[in-house]
Amino acid sequence: MQREQLADFLRRRRESIRPAEVGVTAGPRRRTAGLRREEVAVLAGMSTDYVVRLEQGRSSRPSVQLLGALARALRLSDDERDHLFHLAGHHPPPADGVAQPARAGLVRVLDLLHDASAMVVSELGEVLAQNRLSLLMAGDLTAFTGDCRYLAHRWFTHPDARAGHPREERERHARSLVADLRAVVGRRAGDRTVQGVVERLAAASPEFRTLWAEHEVAVRRADRKTFRHPRVGALLMDCETLVTPDLGQQLLVLTPADDETRERLALLAVLGTQEFRAETDVL
């Protein structure tokens, strides 16, 4: 771990970001160039004290998870993110679209979407980044570990993942997840990561095995779904999926499909998080 270089890199990247780029209001008394340390801490989900120690070269080696959070908070490019990992003594995340930080360009798009729920998702269904409205709708979906990172795994092995979906839509949603996973397997034939996800899911869920045997294939692009939120009720959303050229990451944008949903989302934005925990999936 190169502590001095890591400290210098983090400090310079923090000072280079304009508060408006990450949705922070710069008041008239602001004297700090770029973001304040406490603002980085909030964006990265860590303590201000730890950010201070990192910038002063006094910290222990940060984990891969913490580095990923810092990369997102500081809006690092792919090259800058890899450099961050090298300075901390870690290998950069694999460039295969699985378990890697969201691309900087997609994260910047998230920052611009204030009236829509949006998230960056890997092709295997791992949520890599969310905007504020997405967090309010579904809670923090980036915090899962192991196979629970993948939406299909949660859907078929954790009943709570279906709680936010009307019963009449659940079978169609399940088929959509399996058909999309089939398409990923076809694109990445021989990939051990993908194959492992499928094998473990098949071993855990008879329902998944049944649907998988039907060999339906379809890439998720556009859909209309109903989500049941515990505080504001039913939300009818149009879902649009935009993919990167290599199909490794997707930008999923959910917009209200009617006026009632638009009003309920506005209410949700006013209510704020209020200790709302991730309990349902909105993919």
C-alpha cells in the first residue's frame, strides 16, 4: 500500500469535484476547494474520521468495498479507479461486467436524473449504483454480498424479494429474469462466473430449474411494472433499459406511467429515507 500517494490522490480528486456535480449545494460561506471531507464520507457511506485518516496517510489498508464506494463518490474514471486500487495494494476489479464499480459516465448520468428512479446494473443483475429516488423506492440494493448480489438469486431464494410486486405480475417477472439470464449465458459461453451463478441457483430453487428448462431467451429492454411501496402505495412505472456497447453494464430508468404515480413519487421524495431499509427489489 502506497499511503502517501494514496492520500495525495484522494485529496486531489476530492478538491477537483465541483459540489454541483454530485448534488451538493455550495453556500456563500464555502471556502473549501471542491468537496469537503464530510461530504465525501456521506457519498461513500463511511465515517468522516476514516476519510481524514486516508488523506493524511494514517489509515489501515481500505477494503475493496470501501475503495469501490470511494471511486463512486469521487466520480473516478475507469483508469482512475484502477489507479486507486493499485495504490491501496489491491488488484483492480475484473473488466468483465461482474462485481465491478459502476462506470463513471453512467454514474454522472444518475446524478442528472432527479425525477426518475435510476440505477446501474451489471448484466448478471447486480446493482452497482443508484440515484436518490431509486434509494427511496427500494433502499440500498448495492449492499448485498455473495450470490444475494444478483437479483435473480434473491427473487428465487428469498420470498421477501417478491413482496413489492403484485401477485398477478410475479410469474411474468420470474420468466423475464430467467430469459435474460439465458441471454447472458449465451453471450458469455464458458464463463465460470456466469455458469456458477446458474448452477447454484438451480440447486437452490426448483422453480428456477423448471423455468430454465424451458429455454426461453429475451433481453430485458422496456417494460411496465407495478411496485408496491410500504409508505406511498402502488407505483405504476415504465422501465427502460439502456446498455453499454459491450453489454456489461445497464442503465435502468424507471419513470411514472400515470399522474397518480407521479404524485406519489413526489410525496416519497419529500418524505425522504427516514430509516427506510432495502426489503424489496424494483428491477
